[in-house]
Amino acid sequence: MFLVGRIDPAAIRTQDDLTRQLRALYASQGWSRHRLADAASLSSATVQAILNGRTHLPHTKTVRAFVEACGLDPEPWIAARGRIVAAETVARRGERLQPPPRAGADESPAHRVLNGLPADIATFTGRDTELRQLVDSVTGGTGDATVTRIHTIGGMAGIGKTALVVRAAHMLAERFPDGQIFLSLDAHAADRLPVDPSEALATLLLARGFRPDQIPPGPQARGALWRDHLAGSKALLVLDDVASTGQVEPLLPGTPDVLVLITSRRTLQALPGAVPVALGTLQRDEAVLLFGRLAARPTDQGPHDPDDAARIVALCGHLPLAIALTAGRLKYKPPSWTAAHVVDELTVAQDRLSWMQAEDRSVSVAFDLSHRALPPELQGLLTLMGLHPGPEIDAYAAAALTGTAPAAAADHLGRLGDHHLVSEPVRGRYGLHDLIRLYARARADRCPADERATALERLSDYYQQTARAADTFLLRHSRPGGPYPARLPAAAAPGLPDRAAALAWLRAERANLLAVLAHATAHGDDRRRIGLTAALAGFLRQEGPWEEAAVLHERAITAADHRGDLPALAEARRELGILRRRTGRYAEAADLHEQAHDIYLRLGDRLGQAHTLHHLSLVHRRTGHHEEAADLLERSHAIYQELGDRPGQAHTLDDLGVALRMQGRHSAAAALHGQAGDIYRALDDTLGQAHTLHHLGVVHRLMGNHATATALHEHAGGLYGQLGDRHGQAHALHDAGAVCRLERNHTAAVTLYEQAIELYRQLGDHHARARALHDIGLIRRAEGEHAAAATAHEQAIRLFRQVGDGRGEDDARGALAAIRAEEPGPTGAAHGA
């Protein structure tokens, strides 16, 4: 219970006076603390802190709310607060002013601060480019007069903004003899509200020697006095931790001779004339150097292991604050602790951020303060982004995650970027710093489980639905089974009007798609694992690497088998069979296709049967069973005709032409390729046209029409390049090289083969790579380059053996034996024997 004293705001001179008067006012009401808190829209903790005197000077808004809730005019109380605010804010900066003069005393001015900069940091590391930018902007790079007067240094919490401006200010101090002033505006102080511009102006004026009684009330009058005082001065003003343009603009001088350095966690886009300097994380070598400087102990026998230090700074996200706190913890550990122990601790820590703290400083608290400054919609998005399993996000994915419209999500992402909480390395694509991602994930983990599950379900639906729509352009055939049930409206996904747009989207989202798939696998979501793998089938075929794609289809088979989902099981086996064929594992491929065909027969799925027979024919073609391949293609073609599936008819006609070519029936093959090409042109299927042109080129090469073959391969290769089909490009290059080889243009042939080999390597097509290496070996031998030829054949032998192509391996071994036999001297004789 507080005793009721005389209530007179005019008597207030100090913060203690203010506390006593507010206590008396509270006691006069006869209310409970909770009732007053409700009436004033303040927290009970805030009211209690005010009454106990356990808080810094209450904010103007707080005093107004408190007094108005008690039914009094707040203006005399706010005026009283204004009389003490300057001294209080100066004291908070650690400065000491002389007391105001007594009546009749000598009215000499108070102490004038000429150098109020914090101490420079001895361990400051890196930032050479940014420092040079700031210094050169003042000197013009040549020592000239001031060029730019306002710089805003922006970046995420803990990035080192204050350290940079303090270092720059010390470097430039001698150019500003009329004073260097530093003021924090407390946008992200843990225990106080941001400094009001009027209070900040009072603090600045006091620091420049004005007595409290000389400082007028109100921000306009104070701002005018401040600008008048600085007019003609060569001074440097550092305004640290700024909340907004509105907070800092009244403090700006009106003269170009004053340099202003501003730090903020926001981009101050509305600040006129300012030059932004955006700080990123430290480079690896700079981060390692900083860690070494801060973690050095007198007992150390030498510097910390550089590899361990590199791992530590990587786990700290190269963020200076995280590095400093982690290094400080190691520095004060017993000598038995090494950097390797810190690596272990950070690697296994369930909460890595908890390791990055010391006393009252921590990375988590720094992020908390940034989060606290956000409006609710941005807080919600940042939290849910912690659930996203992938490395990046765009507006559509953010909309799915939050259940908002893409336009709103795009706005929210941009505003998070303004707060330096997300980066935008590519226009429209946003990422989180590793530590902010951990922070957001920790916040998301505190959300209700059903909210998290719903958000992830929406996100996964978005990726699966859009991937399936995009992949349709790459598959080039109808999918077996019914249409995919769309769970999101069309406006919730980007428009993908053609193959180029679809492929661009899939490539941009590849890491996210695979991350969502991995998340589904890790959490036992068989339905999602099956659906998303199937949605990516065409993309995985085209882009590879095929060995990695095969693992995904193997998991989909396991999941479909577990669920008893026969259509999905058949599709996954067929897709895996395609990849097994492309990587040369023909027996497995045939077995998988036959299993898939059996399931399609049981299901009565004619389209699935046609697709599987078609792909089984390609296995027989690769293994030299050309008649069997032709028979399977004819059966597949008949089903496509029955179903009226024109793309399927074109595919089988084109591949039937290849089967006939393998049997030496070149004219008949060319005719089938021509029929397929006509259908593809009618369907406007550019990729199909590229295939027929390529296959016609091979036929013309075999018929001796080399010029025509070369032109066809070049045309096909150009179309493949436009479509981004690397496998098609590789085949076109390979067969164009074969034409050059026949014309004995060996240099051109080798160049084309090597380009094809690199594409085959990227995709994981070991069989085609082996054939191209074998062809290079034949050319090298013809040129008399036996060592190079032997190397190429040895590589080809290993790959042929890996894919199980005994005939290819025998051919390469025969060529290698011939090379050994041609080598002069005893070595050649021995090999010849």
C-alpha cells in the first residue's frame, strides 16, 4: 500500500520525483494494480515496475496512458518528464553533465562533448570494401572535401554495423575537428523503448554544451536549435540502431559539412539523399581470422586448428556476433578445451543458438528484438518459414505456407527483406541466414502441432501440384490413371504456358522439391513420397543425375508397396526401369518393365501397358534384340492407335524406325522417321521433331550422305539446346562426331565426342559415355597416339563392365590389344603374345 501524498506534477524535478508522484496518483484511485493496467492498456508488469521505481524513465506514451487512466490531464506530467528526460538520457549514455546553474550563479555553459565516439575495437576484422566506400565518399578518394553527407549502414542483427561505423568514424575523426558525436536511438534495446526524436534532440544539445534550461520544449524548436548549432560546423554524427526514417530525420543537420553515419536493421528507403551500405556476413577467411583473434588464450601453444576454426565459423553462419560469443566461450574454457571440442558441441547441440551467448548478450536475444519490431503478419511469415525444408522461397510458396494470396505474400517477403531478415539473391527468391532459420524453426516448434501440419501440407500440395503440371511438358505422354485432383486454385501457382517456362520453374525449385521429398521420407509420409516422386518423373529423366533419381523411385516403390497402391507401384517400377536402362543395367530394367506391365494388365490400364511395352522395347534395342524390340513397338503402337493417343503413335513410329535401322533397313527406317516427324509437327512437339531429325541424321550417315547427316544433327542439336535437353544434345554431338570421324576430320570429331562425354557424365549415362570414349580411342590410335588411345579404351572397358555390356567391353578390349600389339619393342611383343 502506497501512502497518498500531495499530487503536484509541477514539483517534479527528478525521476525519483516522478515515481513518487505516480505512486501518489495511483494510491488516490484506490484501484488494484491489475485494474489500472487494464484501464491504461499497459501490462501489469509495466505498472508494477513504474510503481516500484524499477524501470528506466517511463516513455511519454506510458506516462500519458497512466495519467489519463486516472482521469487527469497528462500534459503537466509530460512537461515534467521533459524537464528530466535530457539528463536521464545523457546519463544512460554514460556522459556526465554539470548541474544547471542556481539562480544568481555564474551561467557558464555545461561541458561540451567534442569526441563522444565509443572506443574503437582492436579486434575489428575485414570490411575493407565497406570502409573504403565510406572513407572515399568523404574524401572523394583524393582528399577532397565532403562528397556525401549521409550514409545508412544496414544489415541483420549481429552483422557488425556499429563496429563498422565506429571504425570508420575513428578513421575520419581528424577531418571533423568540430566534434564526433555518437547516439544510440535504441530501436532494438531489450529493456527500453526506442528513443523519441524530441528526447534524442535534447540529448544531442546537452552533449554539445547546452544547459537544460536552454533547451526548448517540442521537437520542432529543438530541431531548429540543433540545425542552427551545427551550421558551418565540420562535425561527424553517428546515429546508431535507428528504428525508422521518422525517428532519425528530425536529427539530421542542415549543412553539408556534417557527415552522418546511420546504422539500422531496416532499409531506410524514405530517407532522402542517403547512400545505403548493405553489410553481409564475413568472408570465410575474415571469419576465421576474427575467431582466432577473439578466442586466443595466453595458455594456447599456438593458433587454433584452422580447419576446426573454419567449421566453427561456418556453424556460426559467418555472423560476427555469433563468432564473437562462441570465441568468447572458448576463450574462458579450461586449457583442455580446443576448437575441436567447440565443433563437437555446436554440431550435436539441439539448440545451437543457446551456445552463442555470454552474460546478457546472445544471438537469440538479438533476433528476438528484431522479431519484436515486426508487425504480426511478418512475425507469422518469418516463423512459418522456419518450417520450410528447402533453401529458398518465393511468393507462391510463401502464400501456400501462410494460407494467403501470392500478392500479399510477395509484399510480406519484401518487407522482411527491408528488415534484413531475409535475403534476395535472385529477384523474387528469398532465403534465410542459417541462424535465422534455426531461430524461426524454434519459434515454429512452439506453434500448435495442427497449425504446423496444416502449413506444411499446404506447402507440399503447392509443390506437388505445380511440379506435376510442369512435368507434363517434359514427359511428352499422358499419364496412366485418372487426372490429378488439384487441391489449390490456379491463381495460387505460377502460370507455366510452355515447356521452357515449366523447365525453368523445375530447375529453380529443384532443391526445394527434393527437400520437401526428403522431409516426407524422413517423416514416413508414403503418400507424399509417392506423389511427389511421380510428379518429378520427366524432370528426373531429363536432368539426372540418374543414379540419384533411381534412389527416389526405389523409395517410391517401397512406399507404394507398403500402401498397396498398385497404380503407383506400376508407375514407379516403370520409371525406375527407364533409369536402369539409361544407366546400362538392362536385366534389371527388363524385369522392372515386365513387373509394371503385369500390374497394368491386372488393372486393365491400356495406356500403362502401351507405355511399358514401348520402354521395354528400348531395353531390347540396347541389348541387340532388334526383332523383339520391333515386335514390342508394334504392339505398343497398336494400343496407342486404339486409344487415339497421337503422341504415343509418334513415339513408337520414331523408335520403330530406329529398330529397322538396326536391322539395316535404312529406307524403311527413314520413312517411319518421316511419319513420326509429320505427327510431331502437327502436335507442335519440338522435342519430338528434334528426335526424328537426329535419328534421320544417323540413317543418312549410314547411307553415306554425310553432308545431310551433319546438317540434320546440327539442326537437332540446336533444338535440343533451345529446349534444355542435355541428353538429346549429347546424342546429337556424339553422332555428329561420328560423321566427322568418317570424313577423317579427327580434331573436330574428338571435340564433339568430348563435349558429349561431359554431358553424359553429368547425367550419369555410363553406357553412352563408354561408347564415346571407345570412339575417341579409335581416333587416337589412327593418329598414332597410342598412349592416349589406350587410356580412352581402358576407361571405356571399366564403364562397359560397370553397365554389363559384354559386347562393348569385348570391342574395347580388342582395340586395346591391337594398340599393345602395335607398340614397338619387347613390350609390344609381350602384349601381342
